[in-house]
Amino acid sequence: MDVIHQSLSQQTLQSTIEDLPDEVLEFILGFLPPYKDLQNCMIVCKRWYNCAQNVLHKTSIKLIKAVGEFNILWTNIAPTDMVPTITKRFSHAACVLENNMYIFGGCTTNATSFNDLWRFDLSKRQWMRPLATGTYPVPKAYTSMVHYKDCLVVFGGWTYPSHSQYYQNVTMFNEIHFYCVNTNKWALINAINSPPPMAGHSACMKGDEMVVFGGLVMSAAQNYQIQCSNDVWVLDIPLFTWRKQPTTKPRPSPRYAQSLISLDSERLMLLGGVQTLRNRFVYSDCWILTMKGPTWTWKELAVKNKEWASANIWCNPACRVGDKVVSLSRSRNGWNSAKPLVTSAVRLSGINRPEGAPVSVRIEQSLQRPVDRDQNINGRRGVLPRRPSNHPRLEQVNHDNEPIAGPSNEQRQSQNLVGSKDPNSEQNSFGAGISNGLDAGKKDLALRRNKNKNKGMKIVRQLQEANKYRMAAFACDPSSNTAPENDLINQRQIAHLENRREPLPSPPNPQPSQPAIKKIKRNTLTMHVLDISTVLNGNAFNYVSWLCPRLGEMTGAPEELVMYSLVKGNGELIMFGGVHNDISNLNYSEQQSMYSNSLHFISPPRDII
């Protein structure tokens, strides 16, 4: 037995990782970040090279499958866990090049924009700020950034030239800056036939050309007024020459803040956008630009299942994952609780605004809609006012001072209670149980008691009129002189409501009521997926369709943000920055809490063997 144990121990010591099957080796390599660490494993030997390639391929396939099935995992890296860390911002530009994600520019307010460049090492999960040389771009936001070979191309954007934001106009740029990753140097390029200064545009690469669409432009032909554009401009990078590309009609409406997605070497997809210069138009349409011949062709696609579409696709960037397009937005059950912000550089109104409020707050105030003061019961807001006692119908039928179900007449009631100077009308409004000698405080107390006394009957009567069949238990015949059995049910319901009513405070010694704690609803981001397989891989259908999103809040999903960046890495989606959408729960004195510099990752679940 000792000899057998010794031989087994020797064989165990002689076993190495090379003795493992390829499936087990790939499973082990799958724990490495699919970036530089996994790439270093490819240089070990030919077998490891093949296994690492399979891991990269399977990682990409698993992400596409997880997105299609809404089976994703949210992970977060807090800024406090990283030193150094990037400043909070939104409306910045993001791009992935090799094993790094680059962030340029952005802003927090009109007077605070950035021109810093940050690099996030996707393998080490660490921020670094390259101290580059050369000609830096000016601080600006709403710019575009794409990668060409080993360079980053930054174009356009806007900024405010001084802190006197109420007296200075927005300044737009049409400059082109190249950042070389290898030399760590900025370069300003003087191109021929440049387009007008623009911001909020979209850019994609087509071989050696950069294609730019739309945005806010400041043209000399329009007296340097800000206009929305639907033009297509093309930059020939080797020649540094611009040209305005002719396109067919019909074409997309002028817009900015849209998403431009590359389908293949000859086609681009345009999704969403907004126009807020004269009227506010939020677009959810989808177009394909075929880049062939001297005149490029626009084609609009039908969008199916719009009820499952991402809300406000203009402020939520879209990112392609295989044959799907991903957009992060508020879930459907939370859309009615807050309106989206318009965080644009356009000054739309000159109404009163809080000093120091961010651009998103000020533009939102300029877009405030009139308050809906329509009084109704089965929906939004309103009360259940009662008819005045001098109403003819009330005098004939309602001798016990019971309210009669019907349309709201709060306006007429307020006129009788507030606008009337006749003491007789005041007596009728308060009821017969209040004498003329009562003072104003006792009258108010009696009015409140009278309203609460009849509150239960109001609800019962309104429910009877609203739905006589489903509320059959409360139905009764008003023409009958005898109280039917259902009236006993009414009395029990009223008694139940009366017992639940809290006692009113006495007028001489009013007790200060405790302020109710406002329960803040947590709005989290939900993944929305657009299926574009119908226009890929040789398919020539004329539609795309939104998939039914997953219901319920997902573990780890961040609070709702807009104007963030969303890019695709190796087997994961990376979300950075943004500004909170719902400003009603935020305080202007804590402006920094509105903005984010957190990193969130969307990845597929890990396999188990």
C-alpha cells in the first residue's frame, strides 16, 4: 500500500495545467478580465492562444444572448474606491480604444465645462489622467469623439466663455483635435471647407472618413443663430478635407442628441433625437443611411412594439450589441412620476431662475407646462366638493345635508364660501347647525367637522354613480321609503370611515401637526432592447422591433440618470456619469449630488461547470 501511495503522489506532483482539458482551461481563463490579462495569455503557447480566443468569442456571444433574454448582472465601482478619480459630469464624450475607455470634456453647469482627458484601464479597473502635451481643446461639452487607428478624434462642442452666464451667449466650435495614444500628444487640425460650428451632433467612422450628422449649428447664413440641422458632413482624415454629403429625400427631421450606430461598412442607423428650439419634439423614429454612390440614401424603418421602447431616447444614448441595440431608461411603471430634463445649451426662456442652478434645472423650468387644475375623482388630482345647501336639487332631495354624487363644483362652492358677502349665504354654506353668532374660528371648525362627517357618504355615492355593477353591494333604491338592507351596509361603511378619522384639534389650543414624511420613490434604470436583426446579415426587412422588457427592479441597477455615456467593452457594457433626471427630490444647495462619476457595468451571468 505504501508503494501505491508513493506512486500516486509522484503522479500528482508531475501533473500540470497542461494536462487539463481545453474546456477546463477555458473556464479558468474566463475568470481573467477579457482585456490585457487575457491577451497576455495568448503569447504563452499556441494552445493557450486558441483557448484565449475561444474565451473572447464566447464572452461576446454570452453578452448578446444575455441582452436578448434580459438576463444581465449590474456591478458598480464607487468613486471612493479609486484614487485618483474623475470629476462628476454629464454630456461628455466616451470612446473605447484597445483596453481602455477614454472620457473627454463634459460639464456640470453652463459655466463649468471641462477639457480634461481621462483613461480608465478596463483590465485594472483604475482611472488615470494622461498629462498630454500639444494643443489642448478648449473646455466644452456636447462634443463627439471617435477613434481612428491609434488616435482619438474630437470634433465640435459648445461652451460659455465666462461666468457671466446671463450676459454671454453660447459659443460653438468646429475645431478638430487629434489625440495620439502612443505619443500622448494633442494636435489641432486645420481642415478645408469646414462645416459650421456645431454641438450635440453624432459621429461614426467609415473607413478613413468620419461621418457627422445633425446637431445644433451656428451658421453665418442664419445670422449666427442657433439652428437644428439634418445635414451630413464627411471628413476625409488622410486629406483633412470636409464635404457636405448630398442625400436623398425624405430625410430625418432636424434634431440633436440622437444616436448614430454603425451597421456595416456601408450603412448607418439613426435613432431618436430631440428639437427644442421653437417647439419641443422628441423623436423615436429609426432611419438607415446607405453610404453608396455620389448621393447617399435615407430610408425610414417602421418601429414595432413602441410601447416597449426606451423613454426619451434622445437623452439616453444607444449602444449596439450584436444584432441588438441597448438603451437604458426609466421603467414603464415610473414614467409618470417625473418629466425628463432638457440639458441643452440652448437658452429657451428668460424666466426667473434660482441663482447658481445648473443648466438642466434652468432649462427644465423654461419648459414647465401649465399646471393641470382639472378637478376629477378617478385619476389625477382633485377633491370631492359638495353642493351648496341653497341648490334646488339639494333642497328637495337632500334634507339631511348629504352630498349628491355628480360633477365637481368646487369653483361654485368657493364662490359661495369666500366671494359672497351675504351672511345668509354663509349660513347656508356652513349648514343649519351653525348660528350667526359664532366667530370665524368656530365657523371654520364646524365646517371641517361637517365635511369630515359626510366624507364617507361622499365616497359611497361617488362609487355608486361610477360603477353600479361592480359596487352592487352599495346600491340602494332612493325612491323607497324604507331603508333596505344595502343602506345598513352604507351605514357600516360610513361608521368605519368615521372611526378611522383622527379627532380634530380644538381651536383654543391647536397642536402643531407633525409633517408627513415624504416617501421618495426610487426610479432605477431598466434595459430596453431594440432588435435590428431584420436589417442585418443580408436581411432587407423594413422594420425593427422593441423587445418586451423585464419587469421589476433589477439588483444593482443605478438610480435614473440622463446624459450619461454608454459604450461596449469586451463582453460588457460600461456606463459612466450623467445627471439625475428627477429634480423634484434634490436641493439646489447640494448641486453636486445631481451629477455622477460612478461606473456601472452590465455583464452576462457567469457559467458554472
